[in-house]
Amino acid sequence: HTIVQLEVTTGLNSLEQPVYRDPVVLAGLAGTSGYADGNGTSARFNNILAMDLDTAGNLYVADRGNNRIRKITPQGVVSTFIGNGGTTTVNGTGSAVSFAA
């Protein structure tokens, strides 16, 4: 379970072919699932469901297998944004929230 960053560049003209750079691992380790906050490849995810990007460049990941929303900074630092890993539904904020899978 890996989050990779892809860089695509194009010329000024829409008829030019895009140039794809080699993907760079932003967070996680391919073939390894689990739960861990941390930097880059030390972070772990389990069954990523969806992702969204904010205006500051932070990526929010629905980590379904861990019942958490994770935040990944542009530098690859992963933290738990919301959720405590519980399997019942509990409203609240931060780590008080629990999602039913």
C-alpha cells in the first residue's frame, strides 16, 4: 500500500505529448499493509478507499482498513487526521471519532 507522486509536464501547446517522470514514493511501502504514522516509507496504510487534496497540497486518504482519515503533507509526513480505528460509529472530532467499516 503505497502513495506515489507522479509528475507530468506538458509544453505550451496542447498538441505536445506529455512527459511523465518516474513515480516517487510519497508514503507507504509497496506490498506492506498495516497502520503507522510517520515519514515516507515508514508509514503504513490498509485498503485505501479515496483521496482528496487541499489547497496547501496536503493529501487526505480514506484508510478504510484502519478506519481512519490520514493526512500526508507534501513532504511525505503521514499523520492521523481523524479516527481512532474503532469499528463502531462515534461522532466527535480528532481521535474521538470512530467509523463503522
